[in-house]
Amino acid sequence: MTYANIILPLPLEGYFTYGVPDALVSRVTAGVRVSVPLGKSKTYVGVVADYPVNIPNPSENVTAEGKKIIYKNIIDVLDNTPVLLPQQLKLWHWISDYYMSPIGDVYKAALPSGLKEEYGYRPRTELYIRLADNLRHERTLTLMIDSMKRAAKQVEVLMAYLQLAGVDEMAEITPETVLREVTREELMNVTHASVGVIRALQDRKILVTYEKEVGRLNRGNPPHPENIKPLNEAQTEAYNQILLQMMGHRVTLLHGVTSSGKTEIYIHLIQKALNEHKQVLYLLPEIALTVQITERLKAVFGDRLGIYHSKYSDAERVEIWHKQLSDSPYDVILGARSAIFLPFHRLGLVIIDEEHEQSFKQQDPAPRYHARSAAIVLAQMYPEAKTLLGTATPSMESYYNAKQGKYGLVELTRRYKDIQLPEIEIVDIKELYRRKMMTGAFSPRLLSAVREALGRGEQAILFQNRRGFAPMVECRQCGWVPKCPDCDVSLTHHKNMNYLSCHYCGYTMKVPDVCPCCESEDIRGRGYGTEKIEDEIRYIFPEARIARMDLDTTRTRNAYERLINDFSTGKSNLLIGTQMISKGLDFDKVSVVGILNADSMLNYPDFRAYEQAFMMMSQVSGRAGRKGRQGLVILQTKSPELPVIQQVVQNDYQSFYSDLLIERRDFHYPPFHRLVYVYLKHRDENTVNSAGLELGSRLREVFGERVLGPDKPAVARVKTLSIRKIMLKLENGIDYPRVRQYLRGALDAMLKDKRYGALQVYYDVDPL
């Protein structure tokens, strides 16, 4: 008997070992899916990780507790060829190891659902029609038509079929004639005939129906490399510098100001890779961004381009997966985070656009990987593949790596067609609130600027990084605030549906008519979400054509496309949104951008707050002033004196980077130290508190002052589970494999205590 190690989609460490029956030996290899039993009655679809596996004396093997190990056999092999390439398995193992996540969780994140079930995916088929073989002669067919004089509709449908099949005259019909394939739906559409008429022709043995797999993927147009726009002088210099840097570095950072034409440089690099018969992976942080970029790439690369992200149906994702394994894969894949898991035979270039974006980090569920880091590692598994990071506001880690020479660095400081960077005006709303001059969340200067822009036929964007109507509602009599019963947060008011919602667990309730504490009817919203901004701006500008882009308005697959197309074509002229609108979207007529509350980003209790605020404000400011005139940004804040505000106004990334670098070094944060958060969860607060203290103590025995906590996180209860967090600050150069070993050892020792049987523990490596 031979044995194989199998990865199962379960949150458990390591592999499961199964015997391989002699009848299946020739079909088992690394990367194929297999059906295996687990427990008394369950069956799972697993992936072969290693085969063959040497197990000396399998009948004598016992567990640590002394129980005999019984190896079950694989039931069946589900694939004739592997669904995972060697590079993908290596990436799975790297993610599992680096992010301290069970490989079963990586499996669950990586494969489309249709590949995780034995019968999960069904190919899409369509019903086709053909002429019966015995009628493929002129005389036989003519006699048949003559016998159908009383079935005029059937004759009409038959003649229409022949025409669609490419038969102009009866004399052309022979057994060797190649007829065009015709679908039943196509024939019905042309003739307006019912299914009954076609069925009657089938009963007469004149027409025969058959099913054919047609797939769900759109068939694009052929490539048109002639549509590639020539680069201007600054872009050409940047392009040449990138090629030069790539000669000495596997990773290069392109730091280009907003609207400098980075996408055109990417297109030239992609075409160069295709000319060298290489594949390209182009990653974007938000699905919204793929809407605009898709059209630009399709115009050049046509059907060589594939799109892959979570808004596609599972069946479509399975078909893209199979296509990438085929002999004619897409040469360019454009996608969000999950696209890193697709198979590539000859990957040569990885482009990570807006590389600074937090959306590249998977938060929940596990594995909590960063797609930027994983994509860099993926590219290094292919001998000649290079990675290009592109952004107007580099992450601290990437810019530091570039400055240290680990990455190549290329700067692009001129905007496309020399369009000026926008003028940024600071409005001190603290003083305006004191003088009662604010209209809700809007300063007089912002309202006048928006009014003038709309009056000139231009467009405006209002940025508020909080969705919903109001962050909370409260009773103005007694101060009661509705809270989630399962999480340690207040409920957000969504006015359109008149409900309160928890943005952590999804709990909802209707807005009460009276306060449950004092029975007052004076219950009002406090603060501003995008929905409330939309509500108030409709009242102020009733003539405006307003659109809102946030998580609530973009839940369906085509919502992004509709909102962006409407704004691009002028159907809407005032866009309100969260951080979604800050990311690389190009709109020609936007002349005014309003940042409604910079302080809500700056005052967040997190070491990355200033970095994220600077990036978000710089990016959203870059949406203003595209063609023909300088844009205007109105930045509303209660803290105009803060250096970071001035650095945003002056677009001074260098000063911002230098100031923040000193702070990061002094307080032992990235890029000088690596962070690992250890989270503990339990229904009982006393138990999780005790576990946190014990684990923290065990870790201090090894890591000393590198360990901070346990502490309560900002939200200390989610979905009825109380939470504690332990932070490790690990200096660069530390033996990270040994760190992981110690972490797991300390946890395993603690979990032997029966009190912690229901304790949940997980790690967040390189957290945001």
C-alpha cells in the first residue's frame, strides 16, 4: 500500500494521510483533488500535497496517547490532471507558514467553491439543433418538405434553420456538407416559433437536438495593440527607468503622483511581457477600480484579458481556473486580492496598483494574508518574473525598502499633459461650528464651491469615510444609545430602510419609536454617515444629480459599473462616497472635491492612522482637476495646525515620510519592527481574561519586553465572544521560524488546561 498526504478544507494544522488503493495509484499525483472519508460518515474533497509518502510499519504506528493509527483509503480521484500547479502549492505553504494559518484555511480561501465539492460545478450547456443525417440529401429533403404542406409553420421553421445553417439552395445539401451550428434559442428568436413547433419537427425525425458545453466566459474581441497610446516624455523616462531597475531588482516601486498616467506605463509593460510570451497578473485593491481599467485593457488586449474577483459567480471563477490550466489560458489576469491564487504556467510580470491600499490585506476569515506580500512571493517562484508596485502614496514599508535598495525606485512627478495638482484649501470647522456658521457637515466655502462647479456644468465629489445615516442614535432626554446585543459597539442608523445595524456581526433592529429607558420620543442620529450626507445635500442642491458609492450601494455585481458609468457620462454630477472613491478612478469633469471631516481619520486609535489619513486625503484630492483646469479641494478639519494636514496641502510625501519614520523607529513599529497580534476569544470574559494573562506570561519568558498586553481591543466583544489581544514587536532580522515555533509551543502548553477547551486563538501577522 502507498500513502498520500492530503490537504482538507478544515481549520486544522498539517496534512491528513490516506492509503492509495492499487486501482488509483496511476491517477494520484500532487495537485489533484481526491474524495476521502473523515470520521464515521463524512466525505471531503481534498488536494494531494505529497505523493508517495513513506510510512514505515504503518500497522504499528500509534498516537502520542498510545492509540493505534488506522489509515483510511482514498475513495476516488476527481481529476485527470492537477488543478494546482507546483507554484500554487508552494504559495499555499508559504501563506500557511508565514501567516501562521492552517493550510486547510488557505485551501478554503484559494479554491472556488465549485472545486471544493465533488459535484459543485456544472458546466454551462446550451441546446443546439441539427438536421437529421438521413435528410442530408437534396431529393430526400425535398420529398419531406412536400409531405408537410399542411404544417406551414413547421416548414417555415425548417427553411429558417437551413438558412441559419448556411444552406442557400437544396442542391448544396450532401452528407459531407459542413453546416453552421444553430442553437434552439436562436431559431426560436428568428422564427418566433414555440418549443412545440420545434418538438414537432423532432417527432418527425427532421431535426435533432443536442447539448453542447458553451461556458460562461465572455468571448472578447481580438487584441488591438495598435490602440496602445504613445508615452509622453515623462512617461517614457519612467518606463525606461523601470526596465533598468528590473534588471537589478525583482521588485520595483513606481512612485507617481496622481493622474501622472501610470496605467499607460503598465499597458506598455504588459505588451512587452506578452511579446516575450509571458503572462501578467495585474492586481487592484477594489473591484470598483476594475470597472474603468477593464475597458482600457480590453481595447488593447481583447480576449487575451481575463477578469477575476469575488463579484463573479462561482461557476465563472471555476471556468477561469480551468482556462488558466488549459493550453490557451488568458495572458493577462486583472483582479482583486483572490487572483493571486490562480494558476499561471509562465508568469513574467506582476503589477500591484495602489500598492498602499489596506484592501489588499485579508482580515476575516483566515488566512489573514496580505496580497501584496503574497504576490511578490508568487512572482519569485517563477525564474524571470518581476513585480512592479505602483502608487501616488507609497506604504511606509514599500518606500523604506526602496530607499534601502531592496526594491528598485522610479519617481514620476509630472501629471499627464502637465495638468496642475489641485489647489487645497483648509477650512477650520471648529471655529465655524463655534460661530454657528456650518450647515450640517458643510462649510459655507464648500457649499459655494460645489454650487459654482455644478453651475459650470462640472462635477463634484464629497468624501466621508463612514457609511450609514448616522454612526449612532441617542435619546436626547436620557442619553440612551442602542447597542448590539452580541458586540461591544453602538448600532449604525440606516435611514432609508429605517433600521439600526451592527457593522461587525450584521445584527439589525427597527429604530424604536420611544426610548426604552425614559419613553421619550426625542431619539435622533448623532454624527454623519454617507447616507445622511446624501440626505442633506439633496435638500441643499435639489437640482443636483446625486449618486452614493459605499458598501450599502455596491452589494450587487453590476452596482460599481452602473455608478461609475453614470458619473463618467454625466448622468450624475455629484458623487458622495467612502474610501472607495479615493482609489484611482478617473473622471474628466471633476473640479471640486470636499473632504468633510479629516479628523475622523486622524483621531483613530491606531499607529497607522496618520499614514492612512495622509494616503486617503492625497488620493481623494487627486480626483480633482483632470483636464483643462486646476481642481479645488476643500479640506474641512478642526485641527488645521497639524503637520500632516500641511503635508497633504503641499503634496509633500517626503516630509511626511521622514517625520513618520522617526516616530516608527522610536516606538518600534514597521518598517523597523514586525508586528504579530495574538487574539484570544471566548464566550466567558473571565476565561478569556485568564487565558490572555497566562499566555502573555508564557510569551514573556521567551520574548521579554517584546510582548505587550493582553489588552482589550477597541471592540472587545464580537458575535458574543469576548476578545483579548497580545502584541509582539519583533525587530528586523530576528529568527522568524523560531518565533513561530515558540508561539505555537507556548499556546499548545496552555491549551492542555481543560478550562481553555472552547478558547479560540488566532494570529494576525503584519496587521494593519
